[in-house]
Amino acid sequence: MIHVRRGGLFSLVNPMQMQRITIEQAMQVARRQVPGQVIHVDLDMENGLLVYEVFISTAEGRVYQVDVNAKTGVIVDIDQESSAFFNK
């Protein structure tokens, strides 16, 4: 839950209610940019922006985190992760 201040009052907003695209759509967007197998997806708030964090393992054995804006479906960041983190 997120507390949002409106006109002096605080209200609770469920991040899931702010979401516009589905998890499946986020995975499709991410895989178009980074081909591979989706190994994990999180829905997270980053810098006030609700994003899907899509983790993809490539054929070369690399793992990427692709952040997809949950409202617009636009990719906001791509980072290569340490594959050792996912091999625990």
C-alpha cells in the first residue's frame, strides 16, 4: 500500500490498482528487447514509478533486468545482472 496525500487527507492506494499493463504484456515487451527466457518478474515502485522488473536469461548465459513501466509499457531501464545471484 502507498499513502497518497490529497487535500490534507491521506489515502491508501494499492499499487496493483495503478497498473495498466499485465505481467504477460510486460514480459513480451522485455523479451522483444532482450531475447531469452523469463526467469522472474517483480512489480516494484522505483522513484515513484510502478515498474515490472523482468529478469531474462539469454542463450549466452547472461541475466538482464528489464524495467517496464507498468502504466505505459515503455522500457525504462536495462541492466545486466550477476548470473551467480540467480544460481543460488
